[in-house]
Amino acid sequence: MKEESTGLIIGISIGVVIGVLLAILALFCFRYHRKRLQIGNSSSRRAANVPIRTNGADACSILSDSTVAPESPVKSSQNGISSWLDGFKKSCVISSGMPEYSFKDLQKATGNFTSVIGQGAFGPVYKATLPSGETVAVKVLATNSKQGEKEFQTEVMLLGRLHHRNLVNLIGYCAERGEHMLVYVYMSKGSLASHLYSDKNGLLSWNVRVRIALDVARGLEYLHDGAVPPVIHRDIKSANILLDQSMRARVADFGLSREEVVDSHAANIRGTLGYLDPEYISSRTFNKKSDVYSFGVLLFEIIAGRNPQQGLMEYVELAAMNSDGKVGWEELVDSRLDGNFDAQELNEVAALAYKSINRVPKKRPSMRDNVQVLSRVLKQRQNNRFNQNLVSTTRDEIGIDVDQVESRSPRSPMPEHQRQQSTDSTAESFDV
């Protein structure tokens, strides 16, 4: 009897232990699943996620081209995804205030999708004219691409809340008939890359290049320090910098962007070769300084007019060997400028770019530091022009005063006795 009681107690104990372990395992699985759902649903709870990216778009390709957003909380068949997107498009209008366009409206605005102006990684970009007369760019995302679906979600969610004069504006979307389209402000001058590497757009002057660099820096500064939570772009490159009619620049293509509060570890390396931070490649973790590195590469690309995928950084390192990091960067300048640049400005911008690509992320300047340096360069340029204009104006005024004095005091014949005195004094001066 005693042995049966002991066996019963042991059996109950083992059952309790097993039950506790199963309960702990179930709790762990529940919390893990809920965390994934929170990440997937972060758009509705936190007003945004991540978005935009224009990959290699040319002339006027205005927009995103790849996105690595969190997975949808609804995982099912393709029909399930479609039904989820139908509900998602409606929630976007409420949460982000983003207007919804019908498929028919955009079909008509693009001439039945015939006005192609660029090609992104996940679909073509069209020029369109809305009924109001406004010209826009419409990006159609590939319906057979899961990455395209993610990009659609993230761009609408992120750009619905981010507004800055140096970011491309998303003005609407369409999620109808299984199509996913994004409507952007039309940037008539196309991408920075199309101006650096195409003769048909004309040569970018040095002054315009520095102004573009400052515009990009301000856009990134807003993402890092102005957005709440901060956003890391992760794909800064010349093809993703778009120019308006006045040659003012805006950052585009947020398809790879991430909010800083989200886990910064990336399972796969995403971005564009030549612009990628070496620290990100080795550690697979990204942060604000990853954007700073890409911006430094972009600065050198603007200076040299060379593609980072075609040996730009090797060229930079050779130039750095012949300089002390602060001066002596003249050999790096785009030869097409034919010497039409300010050497002091060049050295300041190149020195800033070299700091930005430092192998040690902590030694790189912040985007706010970059904005301050570039702003100072432009301010000094304005001061120099003001001083030159002031000197020129002063000389002109002096010349006018002299002319007026001479015109008001016509010379009269000198009396004979004064002429004689003048001759005598002149003779005395020669004698001396």
C-alpha cells in the first residue's frame, strides 16, 4: 500500500513538472507570436513603419523600388493577401490621410499606361495628368512580387506621416483590381544620376552640385532628427535623389527604410553596392551612421562625377594619399567642370565627405553636422559675392562722381599771369 502511494506521488509530481514545462513553452510561443503580430501591426499602433526606394530610375523615375518591411500579420493564400490589402487601403486613408485614386482615373491619366518615364525594380513609372491639370508620377508595383506588396504598404504608411521639402511627396495611392499604384509629385528634372552621367541633360555646375548636396543633407537630417521615431533610409544614392524644375533636390525611394526603434539587425544585406557601409556588411546591423557613410559616398560622386560601382572609392583613396584629408582634393574634381569651381569650397566638401566614410562609425559626423558644414560653405559663398558686388558698386559710384564733377566744372582759359606762375613753379620743381 505504501509503495502504491509513493508511486502515485511520483507520477503526480512528474505530471505536474511536465504540465509546468508545457505551460511555460506555450507561454513562450504565445509571447513570440504576439511580438510578431505587434511588429506586423505597428502601422496601426504607431502611425508608421518603413518605406520608399527608387532603384536606378532615370530621368523622371520618381519613386520606390524595393522594400523590406515587416511581414503581414495575415498569412494565408493569395486570396487572403488580396482581401487583407483591400482592408489595408481603407485603413491607410484613415490613419495617414492619404487620398485614394481609382484604377480608371489613373488609367486615363497615364494614357492607358503608355507614358513610361522610368523603370523601377518592382514596376514601371508613368507620367500622368490628373483631371485637375496637375502633373504627377505614377508607380505601378508588380502584382506578382511580394516585395512589391511590402513596398506598397511601407511607402503609404511612412510617407503618409513624413513631410519635408527635401523628401519626395507621396500624394495618393491605388489598391484596386489587384493593382498597387503609388502617386507622387512629379519631379521634372529627373534623378541626380541622369544629370551626372548623361550629356543630354547638360553639365551640372559646381554651385548647383553643392546646393544639391545640402538639400540631400537636410532631407536626411529630418529623417534622423526630425521624424518620430527616427527613420534610417538605407539606400542613399544618386538615382534616388530627384530634382524639381528649379534643380532643388529631394530624397526618394524609401523601400528599404526602417524606423530606428525596430530591430536594426538585418537577416539579408539590402542596398546598393558601392554605397553600402562596410560596418553594415560585416555586422549586418544598420543605424544612422550607415546613412552617413552612403551620404559621404554620394558627396564624392557629386564632386568627381564618377559612379561608385565603377571604382570611385579607389580613386578617392588615391586622392587622399596625396592630401592631408583637408586640402589637395583638386585632382578628384569632375574634369568636365574645366576648372570652374571654388578650390576652398571643394576642399571643405571633400574633407566632410572623407570624414563621413570613416571606417569607424562613431568617428563619422552626424547629418546635422553635415548640414552645418554645407550651410556654412554656401553662406561664405554669398558673403564673398556680396563683398565683390559692394566693391564693384563702390568703384562705379566713384567713377560716376568724378564724371559729374568734371561735367559740372568746365575748364576756363587760364589767365596769362597764372600760366606764367604755373610755368615758373614747374621749372622750380625740375630744378629741385
